[in-house]
Amino acid sequence: MTLSPSSPYPDRYALFDRDMWQAVGENTAYHLAAADLDALRGLNDTTDQDDLSAIFAPLIHLIRTHRDHLASLKTGMGNVLGTPPRKAPYIIGVAGSVAVGKSTFCRVLRQMLAQSLGSAGRVDLMCTDGFLWPLADLEERGLLARKGFPESYDRRALLDTLEQIKDGAEQVEIPVYSHVTYDIDPDRKQIIDNPDILIVEGLNVLEISTVGSPVAQTHAGDYFDFTLYLDADEDDIRTWYIHRFLTLKNSVFQTPESYFHRYAHLNDDEARILAGDIWANINAKVLEQHVAPSRFRADAILRKGKGHRVETVAVRKP
Ligand SMILES: Nc1ncnc2c1ncn2[C@@H]1O[C@H](COP(=O)(O)OP(=O)(O)OP(=O)(O)O)[C@@H](O)[C@H]1O
Ligand SMILES: CC(C)(CO)[C@@H](O)C(=O)NCCC(=O)O
């Protein structure tokens, strides 16, 4: 891999600062009303109207351009082969660490993409957390401290599901994970019904795993048309994780349904220490060993600075 002296990215990426990136989206009119954005923002997330025009509008412009050209390519190939192209969702993968802000990012992306497609288009969002093994299985197999690592997911089921969706299947049922119970929710299923665009969010969307035969490596990335990686310094993500843990300790953890209810009585200093330990023992390791190494497989890498604001966007050159 060649890294240019002035850029932390391989040469195949073009690097944009916030102003340069905003210019890519100039003359586009993708926006969200303030109330809609408020409803999509997750805990402690700072995504604001300026991010919509500076970060999301150019990204949507790029994704729409890619999707439109891909459709023409498919039609052209179909003409040569005499077979009309299949209707299959355009799938966007969004990877990044725990607590980097994927959830808010994906909800906003979904809403703005849906708006850009108009009333005829449908954009769905799913999270790979639904493919974590149930909590009891993780406990039985000694994998509780490995949550987020490749072996904590039913990778075969995830890949089979992506394959079905990519094949244009209707009514694909997927499991749903609850952050509150820390487990798969047995009472909920999500239905993916052949949307126009599907966003798949998760730690592991860019990871290469060996499921089945070690020779026949299956890569979740094989199913994606466009991939994004949400990046930030580990120190910053750690700070966001601990801050969020404190907020949760004083809210969700107080309810008996919360898996972390056992820590509801901790004072803030104790909770900060516990969160730092969970970060160091689990999430930092997943980030270092599995998530961050997958970064340079992404089509675009959005890097956040201390205040959660995206400061640079690196895009794979066409
Ligand atoms: N223990 C918990 N109890 C309740 N909700 C939680 C808990 N941990 C995380 N969440 C919520 O679940 C969502 C997903 O968090 P996750 O750590 O998977 O990564 P993320 O999507 O990058 O997070 P975020 O968007 O908050 O940065 C977040 O919106 C967060 O507020
Ligand atoms: C569910 C995952 C793996 C990913 O979203 C993560 O939020 C998680 O629960 N990690 C385990 C360590 C922790 O509780 O933060």
C-alpha cells in the first residue's frame, strides 16, 4: 500500500476537507427539516443542519451518481446479453467502531436518500447486530467478552440473508437486537421487502470472514454496491463511549429491563471506570483487530474530529 507523504490515505483515495467536500454537493437540494433531524439524532450526537449541507448532500450526490450509472451499466450489459437486468436493491454498507455514531449517521442518510428518490422509492436500514448470537449462547460458549468480534455473529446467517436480499427476494425476515436487554429480541423481526436502497450498518460489514470452507472465503462486502467507513481517533471514540455510558447509567440502566441495571447504583466516577474497562477489554480490541483494519476497503472514509464533526472525507478515486 502506498501512502502519500501528505495524506494518511493510500494513493487510490482523493482527500477532501470539509469545504472542498461541500463544494462537491453544490447545486444539490438535499435537506431535512430541523424537527426531522431532531427525531433522528441519537444520544449525545451533534449532527446539525450544517452537516446536512456540508457532509450529507455531497455524499448523496455521489451515491446517486454511482447508482444511476450502475443502472445504465446493467441495462447496457442486459442489452448485450439479451436478458433484462434483475430488480435488486442497491446496497450501501456502513462500518465503524462501537460509539462512533453509525446509528445517527445511517438514520440521516436513509431519510435524505429517501427524499432524493421521491415518493416512489423506498430506503430500508438494517443493522448486523441482529445477527449476534443470542446472549445465552454467547454466555454458554464463553464469548460474552468477545461481543463484536467475528465469532460473536452468526456470519453464515448474515451472508445468506444478504444473498437473498441481493437476489431481489421479497419479505426477508431478519432478527432484531436490543441494546437495552443486550440480546436478540425474541418478539421482534424486521422485514426487508425488496427496497430500492438498503443501508446495512455494523462493525463488521467490511470484514472478510472464513465461514464454511476456509478456502471459499465469503466477504460480506461482495454484496455491497457502495461502502462507507466512519472513522475517528480511538481516544475520541473512547471519550464518546464513556460519556454515553454515563448518560445511559443515569437513564436507561435505571429500568429493570436493562442488562446494565446491575450497574444502575454506581456513582459517576465508578461508572466512568467501568465504562473505560469495557472499552479497553472489548470494544478497543475489536476496533484495533477487526474494524480499523477493514477501513481501506471502503469506497469513502468519513473522519470525525473531537466534536463529532466530520472533518475530512476520503473517496476512492474512480
Ligand atoms: N447499553 C445500552 N443501553 C441502551 N442503549 C444503548 C446501549 N449501548 C448503546 N446504546 C444505543 O444503541 C445505539 C447503537 O450504539 P452502537 O454502540 O452500536 O454504535 P453506534 O451506532 O456507532 O453508536 P452511536 O450512534 O451512539 O455512536 C446508540 O444509539 C446508543 O445510544
Ligand atoms: C452490540 C455491539 C457489539 C455492537 O453494536 C456493541 O454495542 C456491544 O455491545 N459491545 C460489547 C461491549 C459493550 O457492552 O460495550
